Amino acid sequence: MTLTELLQNAQFVVNAKGQKQAVQLELPIWEELLAVFQNHLDEEEPTQELLAIPGLVEAVEQSKRRVQAGQFSRYEDIQRNV
């Protein structure tokens, strides 16, 4: 599956105003996306396909900072509250 096909499987979590707040992926899609990123990291040369996605690099860095700061929710906790 291409990176574009993987990202087309994204579902968005929106707030009460309908603004996108988060992205939700099925676990197999997430795992495949991680594999794509890992392959590109191993090559140490991001491809133009990855860099062409608006805001992707910034979003990944922001996500890393949030995880390091403990600002995340476990899937099990979210699923229990739905």
C-alpha cells in the first residue's frame, strides 16, 4: 500500500464545532504506516512523497513532544468511554 493510500484510511476526531482535533487509524494501517516511516528513517533520506504532505513533519514532532509530556490517551481508555 502506498503512503497516500494509507493516509486515506484516516478518520478524524472533531470537537463540538466540527474542527479536526485528532486522527484515528485502524491498528493494521498504523503498523504499516510505522513501517513506512521506519524504512525511510533507516535510509536517512526522507522521500519527496513524505515531505510533500503538508504539515506532516511538524505533526510528527508535535506528537513526539505530547507523548514525552504524557499528553496522550490510551486506545483502551477511549474505547471504554465511547
